[in-house]
Amino acid sequence: MTPIYSAGIWLYRQGVRAAALSSKKAAALDAGLGRTFSILEHNINPGHRYIWIHAASLGEFEQGRPLIEMIRREHPELKIVLTFFSPSGYEVRKNYDGADIIVYLPFDTPRNVTRFLDIVRPIFAVFVKYEFWGNYLEQLHRRNIPTYLISAVFRPEQLFFKPYGGLYRSLLHYFTHIYVQDARSLRLLGDIGIDNVAVAGDTRFDRVSDIMRRVHPIPELERFCGGTRSAERDHTIFMAGSSWPADENVYADWLRRHREVKGVIAPHEFDHQRLEEMKRIFGPDETVLLSEIRNGDSDITGKRILIIDCFGLLSSAYRYADFVYVGGGFGAGLHNINEAAVYGVPVLFGPNHSKFIEAEEMKTLGGGIAVHSREGFERNADRLLYDRKEREQRGRWAAEYIQSKLGATTLIYNSLPL
């Protein structure tokens, strides 16, 4: 890559060091980067063969996870090095047992790249969805290491398709093959001369299907909800997953008014202050934390709102819902709606979803409902609450959509040099 690019990466690294003085997230990244090479040097065994898989953050990890686990299942003799760039991915999955070594990816300077690849010596590399690090891609190409991009999505506004985007376009030639989620991405890449591309779909569909098949009961939640979905339950169960304050502004009034509904809320982020504020919003006498039930500090008597204040349960918790709201659509971007839809429940979400193919397609098919305001949410939520037939039909459409999208992981796996 150009010296200007590498200098920019070096300055970015210095910026993280400076930000670490005042930001917990930057401090975690800075500390983790300081340990990466030591971890690699102490754990890489030259007698083993390694695959390198890179996921920027937690969402990309979930897209790569089905492929990681298929490789692990079919080729247990191979070792996997998993790298993250964001603390929100690394800190949550640093103990994931599907990979042999998990580290932060060193910044993309020529020196770091050479050192990383000399230590790991991967037989091939997989980048998930995003992340186009020029020095890494160039060095992988020079070393004849096959390199794949999976579950990728391309949009016309990206730099690759701008007149001044030549540097970024050049990076795409370094991939051995690019697997995209949709036909539009295939056409966009073809228009700029990138033809080593195939439409495979999104591996997250395979992931949520796997979760559904292996899901375990959550006893506390099952007691609160009165079991899984059935006509005999005393209350309709509304669930809000990956909820932010902007989302609560949309559905909180409706949930407070509808006494015949029990609410289960999984905030995207939570600390003591956030949880106390949520209790205040929904009523401290009617609200209970999952951790309080588990610790024996509270029971569910008289409680109408349950807050899931731990990670890792949301994808299993959706099975108890009658209909779902998935957060993020009134902020930076929609969270994973597939995790809910796979259970055959209709999914509501906010307006910021144009970058999410599954939201657009599910909306067209009827399993997903986009809402643009509090009033829009309440209107649609009332329909789902009072019209059981519509609720069940939309749920079937959601599940059928997920089923129609399975198979990306197998397609990609079969093309790898294993």
C-alpha cells in the first residue's frame, strides 16, 4: 500500500493510545493490542496448520460463526486463529471455544502485518462482511495465501464505486473469491471489473437456524411467560430485543397501558444506571431483572416486565414471544431480526434499516413490519395484539423467509481449499 495509507494507519493507532486515557473502549483496545503478539508467540505451534478468520466486531463474528463451526466439525485437525478489531466483539467472545487463539488484530502497518503473518502462517484467510485492510490484503496476495470475503454487501454510495475510489477498488482484486449476500452487490462489483464473485447469501440465516434447533429452556423466563407460545397463556408476551433508549421511547407507553401484555426487554447495553432508569420507566414494583430472580433476590409475583440483564440469552429468549420489536432502527442501525423471525414470530423494527437486506425482504413478504414513529408502532402493535390470525400468519411468513435463505455456509465451505 502507499506510504500515505500506512502513515494514516499509524496515526490512527496513536489516536487510540491517546483516547485510551479517557475512554474505556479505547483502553480495552489499546491493552488488547499490546498483548496480541505475545499471545500468538506463546500459542502458535509450528507443527499445526492454521486458518485465520477476521471479524470486525460481534455482528460479523455471528456471521462467521457457522463457517468456523463447520470447519471445526469437519476438520478438527486444523487450528483457527480468530481476530477482532472492536472490543465489543473481542470482550464478549474472547473465551469462545470454537477457535484456538483469539486476539485483537494488530493495526495495519507494514511491520505489524509482516510479523503477524510470519507467526501465524495461515493456509488461508477469511474476512467477514467488511474490513478492507490494505497491507494485510496485499501481503496475503504476495504470499499466495488464498483470501476470502464472505457475507459481503456492497452499496452504490461506497468508496469502491466513486470516481476517486481507485485505491479501494484495487483491494478487491486481492481476494481469491468474494461471496456476497445479494444480486445487487454482484452487479455493482461486475460494473467495476470484479468478477471473482458469487451470490451465496448470508451465513447468519444458518446460524439462527442452528440456534433454534439447539435451544435450551430458560427456566426463569419460562415461568414468567407461562411457558412457550400457546393459546392457554394468561398474557400475550411482547419482547423487545437489543433495545436502546430511543426504542423505549417508541414502545414504552404502549406497554405500560396494555395490562394484558407481559413485556420482556433485553437492552443492548446495560449498567446499573441504565437498569435503574428502565425500572423507573416501566415501574419498579412491576419490573424485575433476570439476575434478581436467579440470585433469589426477587420472584415474579406481581411482575409484568422482565429485563434480561445478561449477554447470550436473547437468541434463545425469542422463542417465548408472541411478537417482537428489534431495536437499533431509531439509531445507528437495526440489530439482528433473524434471531426472532426464525421462531415464527412477526418482527417490528424502526426506520433505519435500508442497509439490511433481510429487513427489506421480510417487510415485503409480510413477516417484518417497519414503524416510523410511536404512533406507527402502537397502531401495528394493537393489530398484532388483538388479531391472533394476523399475528400467526405474519409469524409463518417470517419463518418461511428464514428457511428460504439457508445454505450459504455449505456453499462457501465447499469452495475452501480444505
